[in-house]
Amino acid sequence: MLTVQESRYLLEIYESYMEGVSSVGPQYLALRMNVKRPSAYEVLQKLLRKGMLKKKHGKYMLTSEGMNCARRIIRSHRIIETMLYRAGIELDKACEYATRIQNEFEEDAVEKICKYLGNPKTCPHGKPIPEVEG
Ligand SMILES: [Zn+2]
């Protein structure tokens, strides 16, 4: 189980990966996330210990578990956001609320909501809702 802070970093690393940056360091994340380098380093160590990242030549990259976990959080975010948006909550708010609660739902519950919504393929921002294995 990741804390909200750890999952923010994990998602940032996942986004970097999707943009073609496959390994990151504390300095890179500090700049990207507008945080101090020691804070970035500390969270990277936590994600490393939790098996979400591996370290090679001083750089960190996602493990397959880390990759899956990131996809699961994004899936949860986009499904919850879709639900809130369809209920009439404006998009910015729906996104903000989804960010706050995306880690609180068990996978089973997220899948039930997804089914209830008719298995949407994209979120209201138009971004794809990723599929997760297992
Ligand atoms: Zn969003």
C-alpha cells in the first residue's frame, strides 16, 4: 500500500516513462515536481524498498510491479473522475476529488463502478482509461 505522497511520485515517474524517460534521479524529480532534492530522494528510497522501483547506475526505474501499480491508480482516478463528472460535478472539481480518494478504493469497488458506468474507455479529459492485468 502506498501513501498519497508515494503514489504522486510513482505517477510522475510513470508519466516520465510514457514520455520516453525510462530512468530518473532525485534532481530530475525535484525540478519536475517543484520539491526539494532531499525530499525526492527520500520518497525514491521508500518506493525502492516497496519494490516499485529498481536502482541501476544511480538512476531509478519502474519495476513491473511499479508499472502495474501506477496503471491501477490511474485507472482508479479516471473511473472515479468519470463517475463524479457524470453526476454533474465540474471537471476540475471531479479531477481534484478523484485525486484525493483514488487510493482509498479497493480494486473490486473500482471495477464495479466501471461496470456501472458502462465500461468507459476514456476519462472526461479524453485520456484513455488503462486496462490492468490480473
Ligand atoms: Zn483527472
